[in-house]
Amino acid sequence: MDKIRMKVNGEWAEFDLTIDFQSSDSLAYVLKEKMGLTGLKVACDEGACGACTIIKDGRAVLSCMLLAVEADGCEIQTIEGLATDDPVVKAFADQCEPGYGTAMQCGYCTPGFVMASKALLNEIPNPTDEQITEKLSGNLCRCGTYPAVRRAVLKAAALKTNQ
Ligand code: FES
Ligand code: FES
């Protein structure tokens, strides 16, 4: 394989092995450094925090734990690919307003939570508390915004239902 192609946020992109990336480079590296998609965060770079979560072929994945070559032919969605009126984006934005208990303090974990929540709601439109806990268990927030994140997910589910 001397090049890879992937559909990122609706547009096909092509990368040459050894010119654009090395075979050992992660998908996170290519998305951030080669495409400028800096919404995803590489915090731990070892699969422990969820800050680098993106959606690959409909499923939430840790982009630091995937090689770029593993994304060849795949459909990738990053937070930049979500519309501003996306129910998940809207719910998280609302949940960051004063008085609501914020789902975003430093914000470093937020893109990962948004993408994990997006994948969760695509799979389970009206999740239970237990399902939210399970599906977001790979995402860590050192600022402790977990209760507000849960409220944002429930709000996004309600918004989707009413769309
Ligand atoms: S940066 Fe990928 S899981 Fe932490
Ligand atoms: S808001 Fe700071 S790590 Fe989650």
C-alpha cells in the first residue's frame, strides 16, 4: 500500500505513505497534523482518556489507537463535521451556559465526549442512565463534568426525538 484514501467529514482525502505519513503514524496524527482537524485532542496517546474520540464507519473509536492505514477506505467524522444545529452540539452548548451546571470547564475532553455521545445516540436514540454510563466510560474528564455531560446527552436525545 503506498497511499490511503478516506472520506473525512464528507470529502475524500488521499495521503501518500512516506510523503504524508509513516506506516506507524496514528489516524489522530493524520487528522490533526495533515488535515488541520484540531478538534480532537491527543491527551494520553495510549487509549486511556477518550479525548481523541472520532466516529469511524458509524462507531466511536479512539483515533490515537488506530493506525492511519487502518482507516483506508473508511468514512470518518470529526467534531468539525457536525453541524452547529446538530442536537448533540446544541445540547452540549446549552449545557455550558451559566446556571445549567457546565459540561465544559477547561474543554479539553469535550470534543471526545461530543463524538462519543453522537455515536451513542446514533445507536441508541433514547439511552438509559446505565447505557450512557457504559458508552461514555472510556471518556475521562479531569474537571469532573460527568453529571452535566449526562444531562447534555439526555437533552440531545430529547432534541433528536422532537426533530
Ligand atoms: S488521546 Fe486517545 S485515548 Fe487519550
Ligand atoms: S472539562 Fe476539563 S477535562 Fe473535561
